[in-house]
Amino acid sequence: MSSDETTTSTTPSETTEATPKVKWWAMDRKTLGLRGAAAIVLGASVATSVYFFVENKDTKDLLAAQQGAREAACHYAPVLADYDSKNLDTYFTAVLDGATGDWKKQFEATSTELRDALTQGEVVSKSTDTQCALRSGDESSAEAIVVIGTTISSLGTEHKAKPGQLSMVLGLRNDDGRWLVEKVNSPLPAVPAQ
């Protein structure tokens, strides 16, 4: 062998070992890129799922709160319209039990005058029908419109029950999971039924 021929030669086993390493590295980069893309897609998918889950939960919570406020208004409205001058303690207790804030203070402040007026007039009121709807509301406060059909008897009606109707707007507040009435506006007076 001449000196020119003394070049390094590789054996077939060395060639086959080097080639797979190069191919493995090229394949690994390609695989790494595909895995990275898959991870990004998976991450975006998880983030989207979490977002829609939270949005759905918030919507369900809001709808549940609004339903609770409406039910509280529908339950409280007849309480306001059901009283008998011979048993006003039960009436005052029931009204105050569902009241809070300004409405509670106002009702307590006028209870003596109201008791005197109802007792002297021998007034008996019964609710016959209640219709209510939520005008607005979120998880902490709401406003409901209620219409209450009533019958009222008193000295003035010679103790004969006369039909009537009360319309009012109730402002409600969620107090630790319990909806309480904090404002009562009665824009329309009792209207006798025709």
C-alpha cells in the first residue's frame, strides 16, 4: 500500500453506525417538532375547555341565583297581603322574617301605626293569586315585579270580602344564600276588580 492508500477507511459496521445516528437526529427533530405542535394544540384545547367550563358554570350560577330571587319574591308577596286584624303578631313576624335593610327599618318604624289602623278598621286581607317576574338580577341583588290578587274585608265593607289587586316592585338582596326583601315600592294602589 502506498501512502496515498493509507487513508482512513471505515469498515462497513462503522458506516452503518454513523448513518443511523444522523437519521435518528433528523427524525428526532421532526418528531420533536410534531410533539411540540401536538402539545400546543392540546394546551389550547385544554385552555378552551376550561374557559367554556367556567363560562358555563358562571351562567348556571347566575340562572340559579335569578331563580332563587324570583321564588323568594313569589313567596314573600303573599306574606305582605295576608293578615287579620285579630292576629297581627303572626303577620308582623312573617313580614320581618323576610325583610332586611331599609324595608325592615321602615316596616318596624311604622308597625305601631299600622297595627292601630288595621285593628280599628277590623281589616282582614287574603291573597288569592300571585304573579311575579324578575325584572333584573345577578348573584347578589335582584328586582322583581309582583301582582297580588286579594280579597279585603273591613268595617268599611261591612265585613264583606271585596276583590282587589296589589302591584309592587320588590328589591331583593342575597344574604348568605337567602334572598331577603330590602325595598318595597308600590307604584299602584290596590285596584278593585271589575
